[in-house]
Amino acid sequence: MKIGIVTFNSAHNYGAVLQAWALQEYLKSEGHEPSVINYRIFDIDKLYRLYKPRNPYKKAVFNKAVHKAQDLKAYTRDKDKFKRHHAFEHFINHTLNTTQPPVYNFAQLSKAEFDFDAMIAGSDQIWNGVFTKMNPGYFLNFGKPEVKRISYAASIGKDEISDVEALQFQKYIHNFDYVSVREQKAKEQVLRFIDDEVEVVCDPTLLLPRSKYDELKKDPKIKQEYIYVHNVHLVKVDERLNAMAEELSKRTGLPIVHNRPDYSFENECGKFLDGGPEEFLGWIANARYVVANSFHATVFSMIYHREFITIPHFQNPDRMRFFLGELGIGSHLLGTPEELPEDLRELAIDYDKVEERRNHMAGSSKAFLKKALAGPRRTGEQAERKTYFDFPDPFTCYGCRACEIVCPANAITMEADKEGFIYPEIHSDKCKECGDCQKVCIYKHPSLFNDQEKEERRIFAAYNKDVATKITSSAGGVFSALANKVIEENGKVSGVRLKDDNQGEYAVAGNRKEAAAFRDAKYVTPESAGIKQEVKELLEKGQMVLYSGNPCEIAGLKAYLGKEYENLYTVDMLCTGFASPEVYTQYMNQLEEQYHSKIESIEFDNKFRGKTKGYLIVKFESGEIFLQETRKNDYMNAYKNNNIQRPSCYSCEFMEGTKSVSDITLGRYKNAAVNCPEMNDEFGTSYVQVNTRKGMELWNKANGDLIFEETDKDSFPDFSVKHPIKLTMQRSQLMNQIGEADIMKILAAFNSTKKKRRRRKR
């Protein structure tokens, strides 16, 4: 089996590269073909680089000469650091079987074409948000969908996953078919976010016998006995470690060899500053004692049966405590010299018992890997359908209210969270456990999608012949043409409008004037209580209805109706998500406070200057007007940067792939200037995707009011505009401040245009 491994392979840290090598070698011993995916993110590489590469010339050959000069300068400045750097790079690029060329960011990783049967994330602190900012690459959020995804001994590097990290973690952890972590506390944290098995396994370095490391290590030339002292921290002096080493040296008379360039012990006989992983193993394997605050220095002390003392890590001591406790040698975790036994012979370890426990630990970990690699896939289409009622995962609930409506016992109410998004709450005293709520839930409900093949769909670029309609519409005015035809045939149109309090709501219109309120885009979460029941009543009476909205709302309507209605036409929008009701309400309330007047009307994206510059226009009862370019406005900037949307919008199955839930899909034709320049109208062009027979019937009735052109499918990739929005760390950082600070200040701090202006001023 071809296996790709994602870990911290580029870190110039002995434990990081040796655990990657160990997993690689173990998988080889099992007959697999492992490769370490050469993912070199900037935040890691910059910690170890000798210099910041300069590229002053356009020609690569000249820049190469500059780099050689920089290399020479680095060698002259610090020979030990230079040698250590090149030793690590040689190990990373030659001893590890790394993929080539390296990739330096998630965008490159996503585009890379890997041919793996399975991918493994781990080990190391790859899920530590402080280091990685919840980088989706370390959750295997790339590659072919059919590839099996496994986490092995992944670590969060701390006691808990913070609130800022939680949403991203919950989204990406579902990528995995099989999950294992390195610590018990990490398991407890992961189980907050998934309803599945999570196993605790050992570090990959414990999977190999000592003989494998003997093939790798290089013994030092020193002849005398010594104490090896290893400080894992790059810049921090560990006074506890140094005090323990000094005390042990005094008591034994043995000199010290250590790895810190900026510190000297009273009785030292050497420093280990310039070697790679091979030399690191050699210094530990030949030491009389090892004193370290490093997990992997402890591991290799155990593998080579050394007498050792481990100083608890100042940030994450539980990892070492758990490891040593499992091996029955927890007494070797000592914090101060006073804890040293008077008789040092008490430090002697019965390694027969330790090896017995180690083999048991490694055996269960190997069993997990074998099970995961040989077992079936459990994600994607193979995954068991679990709705919000099985496990309260915010990514599985769209807030469509279908479950609330169908409950025969009225046992479900929709309750708003801190962000203002609604979720179902079951009142157990009323619940009859009939299961209707789960049956109607639109999450992973494939029957809601249209059956037509992709080839039957047709795509058009279009805009309304009426200029006034174009200007007041979100894109091209095609929706108005569709709505008008339905109204002409005595039908009803349902869409989103702003109420008197400027909150969004779904409503039904019976004439053109009422339907005109649905034209422009509303960057709010509309209230949908009662709309689906009203639409059903109209349909049952034989009334023609055009229902428009976000695709998840249309899915909710279809799930509630439970059958097809020939008199129902549905139009969904190329959706960029529902905005936080709480953020919207607070922002508008503060605008009213600033202007000392109630808001009379809001236009979110007025195009009076053409489609390239939209404007937020807020009119107040006092007669004053707030006008600001959309991209610069704090609220709209937060929305357009995907910082305030509902969690399910970041993994929306209704905006993914080639599936459609409605008869017609509408949106802004952003590529009109390239794909059909003659249709590139100054006030915007509509992207029209006709998905069904009924959709084509309605399109043919309405297109007489439009200027349109069909797009050649061979020259335009179908559905290239249809995808979920991207989840960023900024979303969590912003939303976690809601209720703790002034909303204006929060939004302004995350306004990307203001950050750019500040950088230019510097």
C-alpha cells in the first residue's frame, strides 16, 4: 500500500524527525511503500533557517550566487549552527523518503497530485493550534476523496483545545476514517467533537527495536563516562534542568556533555552543538546518565537502557508523566535536585519489566495501524449518517426548521446560540421518540438532490432588458423575470425581504411590487418560521409557487413536503452563507446609536457606480444617510471574508460538487468578462444554471424579458462557481469576542482593507 505521512518533517528537532523516520521504517517493515509528504510551512522553517534568502535579481542563476554568499556568511558567523542545519537538511532530504518538490503552503498542498492509497497524519503536535493555527493540511484536508485517512499518535500539545480552535478542529476531525492520539487528555478533547472511537497509541519511535536505531546512530569519540544533558528549548534556559545536572555531576564526579551554546556547566567535558539525529542517538546511547526535559531524549534513554532523570516540561508535563507511568518508572520524573534519592542506585531500572510494558504498548499501537490500514473507509459516502440529534455537531445543522415543523408532539424548539444561529432542542418530557425529526433532517439526505445527469443541465449568462431592474437587483435581474412570469400566471413568489425592523424574513408575494422586495441580496439570516407551512397550503390548493432562497432552505422545504409538486418551482442562489444574527443586530443597533435615529432602510450592495463597486447604504428616519463602499465596510468585509457565517456554511453539501437541489440556480457571473465578454454588463451579469425539466419550462417562459447567451460547456468548467466557503482561524477569533467587546471595534480589527492601509502607511 502506498502511504503518505504528514507530520513536522522539516523541523530541526531531533524528536520530530526521528518519529517521522520511525513511522516510515515501521511501515516499510510491514511491506508498505511510505513517503513523507514534504510539507514545509513557513512558521516552522523560519525557526531554523540560517538566513532570510535574498532574491534581488530576475535571473535564478544570479540569485543562486547570492544564496551561496549568504551561506558563506552564515558559516563564518556560527559554524556549529551551520553544520547542524546542514546535518538536519541532509537527514530530511535523504534519510526520510520525502516527496519532491516540497510544498510550502496549503494552496500548493491542495494542488499537488499524490498517488496514495492511504494518508497518515502524525505523530507530533500537529494539532497544536499555537504552532499550526489549525492548518487543514495536518488534518489531511487535501488529496483524492477516496484515499483512506488515518491519524496516528497526533497530539494537541496541551491540556485542551481552546474555544478559538474548536470550530476548525470540529470541522476537520471528520476527515479521518480512523483516529488515534498520543495522550489520554488529547483523547478526551477529541471526544468533545466526534461520536466515534479514539485510541491512545504510543509515539512512533517506540514501534521499532533498538537494532534499527543502531543502524542509524553515530557514536561519539569521547572515551570517558559522562552525563548527557539535553535541553529541548531553543532559547529558554531551564534552571531546574541545569540544577539537577550540576547536582548529579557533583554526586557522581562525572563530567557533563550538553547541547546549549549559551551555557556552561562547572564540570563539563564537551558540547553537542553541530550534529544531526544520528549523533543525537549516539550521545544518548553511550551516556552513563541522561538528564533531559525532552520527551524523545527520555524515549531513547529508555530504548538504550540508560539511567536517566526527566525534568517535567514546563508547558506539558502530562505527556512525560503518562509515558513514564505506563512503563512503571514514573519515579524518574523529578523536578528539583532535592528529589534525587540519597542512594543513586535507586535510579537503577529493571529494564526487563520496562521492555515487557513497552512491548505491550507498542503491540496495541501496531494493532491499531494494521486495523486502520486494512479496514474499510468510514468517511464520505461510506460514513454512517449521524444527524445533529445523534451528536450536537454544528456542522450538521442548517437551521432550516424542518425538524421543528414535522414533530407531531411539538417537542422541538429552535434555540439561538451565542452567535444568534438557531439549533433544535428536544424537550424530553414531550418527545415520543418517533424519529420523524431525524428522517426529515436535510443533513446527508441524498434524495433531496435532483436526479438529472450533469449533461442535461444548461448554463446561461443573462441580464434583464429593463435597466432599472438591473440596477436594483443583486446580479443581472434574472430572478425578477422569473418571478414576474409566475405572477402573470396568478402564481405566488416566495423570497427574502427586510421587515420594518430591518431583520430578514421569508415572505410570499402576489404581485410585482411585493416581489421586487426579494431582488437585492440580503447579507442576513432570514427568519423562516411558518413559511414552509404557508407554501404547502398554497401548493395543496393548486397554486403555482416560485420558492427562492439559499439551497439549504430549499432542501428544508423539499424534506418537509415529502413529495414532488408539479406546481412548485425552486430557485436557489450561489450561496456565500448565512451571517450571524447576533453580529448583524449589534452592528445595526450601534449604527442607530451613532446616528441617534432608527434605521429606515438598508441596501447592502447598491451598484449605482456599476458592478465593480457596491455600496452599503443605510437611511435613517432623521434623513441622514450612511454610505460606504461594501468592501471597506466593517460588517460587509467580515461577511465577504467568511468571518461571521453559520458553521454549516463552511461544509455545505448543497454547495459542493455537481449536485443541485433546485430547478434553477442563480448567481453572479463573475467570469463573464472572460467566458462571454459580449454579455459583461456594467451592472452585473447573472449566472443561470437550469437543472431540471421544470426549470427549463420556467426559463423558456421568462427569457423573453432577458438578454442571454448559452455558455459552451466544453469551454467552461461546469459548477466551477459552486463550493462551500472557506473556514479560517479569523472566524473563530472574531466570533469568540462577541459579547465581550464593542461590535464596531471587533469588526474593525478584522477588516482586511484597513490592515492593508496600515501596512502602506508604514
